[in-house]
Amino acid sequence: MQARLSPQSLLELRIPSKADRLCLVRVLVRRAAEEARCSKELTERLVVAVNEACMNVIQHAYKGNGDGEMVLEIINNGAQLVFRLKDFAEPVDLNKVKPRELEDIRPGGLGVHFIREIMDDWHLGHLEAGAGNILEMTKKIDGDPR
Amino acid sequence: MATPAEGAWADSSRDGTWGMKYKTKEEGGYSVLELEGDVDLSCSPDARKQILQCLEKGRHLLVDLSAVSYIDSSGVASLVEGYQTAKKRALKFGLVGVSIAAMNVLQLARLDKVFPIHSSVAERLQADG
């Protein structure tokens, strides 16, 4: 695992597609949001959204195979935090990735709903030449941004 | 993972530092499953297993979330499955002592109005009459 900090990019993290790495993602997202002066409430919501995005990669893009990798980048553009999550799995069917109706009480399928509820904007696409998938999520910083 | 003796903590975390611990006890006609720590994708299968095991024994079940510091959608899915399984078997199911972190996620999922939630086991028993 590699992590580095720079003035524009708060974090670039390459991690294996393993569930037991999610705890590290949460710690680092929390720290990055604090660094960007997000409120405590927003910080915790961002942790939830990014954790769910990484879970989706592990469960759906890599189908539970822990041999894959994902790269999480967090950028502070002054007013917003941008979260970019890349994986290198088979391109997913973009039409199948959508939030479900919550009136339907059943296990699963909540991750995209969480992302939609928490983020101001999100977009899922494919990397060039079918190399994988990229999810970009944006959220306005609600505190005193740097 | 083996089921721990009643009242003993079992560790579902990878190295004992991060992750979830759980234990069960019997109180007022309920099995009470206490979860502690982060209930995420790495250990929610254990939470699910414990919940379903209690229900398979025909026990009413309360899940104590007072010491849960984080729960993700896979942990929430385990609770939903427990809720539905209990309903099918005509067993009582509920959540008690839900931590702020867990409540925030349940509210995001609009499940805070679906699960029976009480502040403590004692309050639930009182509500049962």
C-alpha cells in the first residue's frame, strides 16, 4: 500500500480489493476530510460514502476476488472535495448501477443510495480501452475550506 | 468462526485491533446479541451468522448496537435479514441502544422507522409489557 500527500491532492492510495482494508480507507478519508475542514457530521458521511464505493468495487467489480487493486484519489479544489476511485476490473454495466427503491425492505443494494444521498454529484464511467471503471464523487466543503 | 460461550466476547477482527467483537446473553426471554466496534464488510458475515443462529434456535432476538462505532450497508443488510427472518418465524426482533454512528446510517437507509428500536433491553421489556 502506498500513500502520499501533496498540496492539491490530499491523498492517492492504492489498495488491494480486500474487505479488511476498508478500515484503513475510512481512517484516511476521515483524516483528509478533517484536513479540508469539513464539519464532523459531513466528515462521517463522507466516510460512509467512500466506504460504500470501495465496497461496491470489491463486491461487484471484482466479485469478491481479493487479487484486484483500486486507487482512491482525494482532491481539495478549494470549495469541494473530489473523490476519484478507479478499479481495473471488467467494465461494469453502467445501466445496472442505480439506487433502488427504499420502500422495498430487503438486504443489500443500499450502497449507491448512500452515495447519491451524501454526495452533491457522482458519475461512474469506464477507463479507456476497457481497462476498468472510474467513479468520481464531489462534495462541497461545508466548513472553512483551505 | 465458532459460537462463543454465552457472555464471552468473540473477536471477529483480523488482528484483534480493528473490526468487530460480539457476545450473546439471555435476558427476559430474548437472546441479546451485543456487537462492538466496526461492523463492515470484513466482519458482517459473522454478525449475520450470529443473528441467524439465534433465530434458528427459535429465540426472540435483540441486537445491541450501543458499542458499534461504524456500520456499513453490509452490516445493515444483516440486520434486515434478521428482521425478515424473525418475521417469517413469528419471532420478536429489535435493536437496542443504537449508537449515533449506527443511527446515522439507519436513517440514511430510512430503516430507523422500520426496525423496532429501544434505548435499552429494559425499555424493550417494559414496552413488551
